[in-house]
Amino acid sequence: MDAASEADLSVARDTLQQRVAVRLRELLIEGAIAPGAKLNERELCERLGVSRTPLREAIRRLGAEGLVTLDPGRGAFAPVLSAEVVAQTFDVLAVLEGLAAESAATHITAAQLAELRALQLEMQASFERRDLPGYYRLNARIHDQINEAAHNAVLRGTWKQLNARMHALRFRSNQDEAKWAQALQEHVQMVRLLQARDGPALRTLLIQHLQRKRDAVLEQLARNAATPPHG
């Protein structure tokens, strides 16, 4: 086999691994794999339509992100985070997102603003349909694009690593109607402040937004702990 063919195969493997990692990440985020559950390789291979090799590579990748707990000798598990770790992580995320937002207000381009406005309208439509998975995916994209618009590679790398660990909890906490509506209005205000280039106000809003999300997640964890298991 020549070098070009080997390179093509390498790219194909990398692409497959990435696709599997994306789908597995979605299953974890959306709660299809419960916290503490072991990742069953045979079932996941059937579900995702892949062999064990790309699945294991994807699991290792998600392990590095903190979305999977790797236990040598026992396997891979969906992580279970303590309330203390969750609170501390959200506190750090609030600072990072606030810093990113303030910088984004200075550096964001007209094209990026237009895309954020479009995403905001799509998210509003998802809210009106009560489409929580669709709403969350758009919500996550908005936060990601604000972070990217900050043009700070170190900040972005740190934020992505921590945010990956909170993805599933952020998704499952938008169950309270009033809090969901408030979060939506805060997103509307984010776009307005970006358009106004008001970095300090945007930084304050993002910090408060993440702190409210932290509190909602902790409330959800407390309710789950107080609910006896069925059976």
C-alpha cells in the first residue's frame, strides 16, 4: 500500500472515531446512558453500527474530556459527580464565560452576530414547541460561539474541557418552566449586549446566568437524591 492510501485510511479512521465520539457524547448528554451506568460495548456497537475499535477510541477520547470515567479492569462508566464538584465547576465556568463574553463584545464580527441572532430565533422556536433537546443544542452552540468570538485560545481550551463535564447536567436541568423562560430571556439580552458592544454588562450577565444554572442543577441533584428508586 502506498503512502497516499495509508493516509486516506488514517483520515477515514479518524473521521469515524470523531462521528462515534459525537454520537456517544450526545447519548451521555441527553441521559440515554444514566450516571454511574457501565458503557456496554456490545450494545453500543449495535446501536451505533460500528466495530469495537472506533468505539473504544471514542470512549478514550471522551474519557480525556471527563465525560466518561475509565476504570482499569472494570471498564468505562458514565460519571457521577458530587454536588461539591458540580458547584465548584460551575463557579469556574461562570468566570470563564464572563471573561469570554466581555472579550467577545470587542472582537465579534458582523457575520458572527448575524449567526447568533439566527440561532437565537431558532432557540425561541424550540422553546415554543417545548423541544428541550433542540433548545439545548442551540443553547450550547450560542455559548460556544460567544466563547469562540473572544479569540482567546487558552481561555477556549480551558472552557471546553470544563464545559464538557457539565453538558449532561446542564441539559437535564431545564425542566422548570419559569426558569427555562428566564434563561431564554437572558439569551435575548446577551445578543443585545453584544450588538451594543457592552462588554462589562455582558460579563455580569453571563456570570449571573451560569450561577443560576448552577443553582438549578444543584436543586435537581438534591431532588434526585431525595427520590427513592423505583422497584
